[in-house]
Amino acid sequence: MQTAYTKEELRAALAPVRGKRIVLVPTMGALHEGHASLLRQARELAGDEGCVAASVFLNPVQFDNAGDLAAYPQTPEADLQVCRDCGVDVVFMPTPDVMYCSDRSVTMEETHLSTVLCGARRPGHFAGVCLVVSKLFNLVQPTDAIFGKKDYQQLAILRRMVRDLDIPVTLHGAEIVRDVDGLALSSRNVRLSPEHRAAAPAIRRALVAAAAAYAEGAPVQAVCEDVLSILSAIDGVTVDYVELVDAENLHPVTDEARPALLAVAAYFGEVRLIDNIELSRTI
Ligand code: AMP
């Protein structure tokens, strides 16, 4: 495995595999089993002939909250080991100075899907995501890239970016990896207090119950209210949103025959957790 710290090192590391399948997995580091599953899927997709590239970059541009950025865990040595264990060929690990010019002045904004859910609560977040991912696409020039459905809105926005800008890459969505108790794995989970860690699987339980209720015909508003009341009852939890939306355009459901998404964001103390479940009227 090669580790590239600069754009030049990255270009040199990828030069021998140009023309072959290159599968990119972008991450912000503090890698866990959720990231590892994406890396293993990338290895599978690339095959023996192709190349798996991973980026480990804590992108400051996508943080709307300085405290969240400062508290974000960073474990570069362990991340390299995870990449090695998952069969990654090239890891790109730039610093913000390597990634961005100090007088950068071009932005990358998606203007429809980004106005709802997390986008409505985290100004500039998805513009920061689109900027960094489009830069990574330009640098790596992957044939494929894998993103987790845990960040469902991010995946939907990136699909739109790739479609609208004709970026020559195929995106793949990977299923959410969970702890045994149902909590979606997240780099932020290590910041949870023991009490909040113990309570957090309630998110998954509430979403599963809501999916069953929706399948049986429960009204959209009642489904959301049930999840909201379960989560709001937990000590120290502030629900950011519970929304049931169209799975493709992420806006309020207008046609209940179409696939839907129930998405949740909630603060457990200082730590903002997100999760979601895909729904339909008939299971
Ligand atoms: P992050 O490091 O949080 O930016 O995540 C990097 C990639 O890993 C994103 O595509 C995430 O959606 C994905 N990811 C993070 N956690 C999980 C998880 N628990 N299951 C599946 N994918 C995940």
C-alpha cells in the first residue's frame, strides 16, 4: 500500500493504474467497521487488476460548527492499518493546506436536495462536501466511488452532482453497518457519554417500528410523531429533525406509492447522531 501526502505523490501513485478500474472511498478518518465495509466492497469491485484508493481527510470546509471540527477524532496510524487490512492500494492523506489554496474562491453548490434535512440545519455543509468530493474526483479520476447510505442525503446530492455535471464516475451506495445493538457506526460515537451510548440504540428501534407502521398504512405525520416522542423522552436528547420524505428527491412525500425515507438527526448531549431507514407502503 502506498500513502500519498501531496497531490504530486497521489498522481505518481496512480500513474501505473490509469486506464484500469479505480475505485475511490472518501473518508474523514477515525475509521471504523462501517468504513472498512466500504473499503472491502471497493476491493471486490476493483478486483485483482484494479486499484482501490481511499482518502482520509478531515475536510474543514464541510463543518458548520467549529467545536464539532475540533472534537472530531483523528487516528491516522490506525486508519492506515485499517486500509492495509482491507486491501487498499493507495491512501491519500492530505492536510488542509495541501488540499486548498488559501485564496480559493470557487464553490460547488447543489441547490435542491441540499435545502432539506441536514442541509437545512447545517448551512454550507453540503457545499463543502460537494467541493471536496469534486476535487477528489478530479485528483483521483476514479471509475467508481462508494459512499455509505448512513449519509443518505450526501449520497443523493453527490448522485445529482455527478449527473448534472457529467462527471465520468459511477457511484455506489453501501448499506449501513451497525453495532450489535443497532446503533449505526459513526466516528462520533466515541464522544458519547456511557449513558447516551446505552440509550442511542433507541434510534434504530424507533425507526424499525416506524417502518412497520408505515408499511401497514400509518399516516406520515403519526409515524414521525411516534419517533419524535420516543427520542425526546430520553434524558439529554434534543431532536434536530424527524422527517419522512421521498427517497429520491428528499422532499415531502407527495406520492405514497414511491419509496420513502425516514431520516432522523438528534443531539445526544453535544453529539449529533444521524440515522435513516428506507420505507415503502408494502414491505
Ligand atoms: P465519513 O468518514 O463520516 O465522512 O464517512 C466516510 C464514508 O463512510 C461515507 O460515505 C459514509 O456514509 C460512510 N459510512 C460512515 N459510517 C458508516 C456506516 N456505519 N455504515 C456504512 N457506511 C458508513
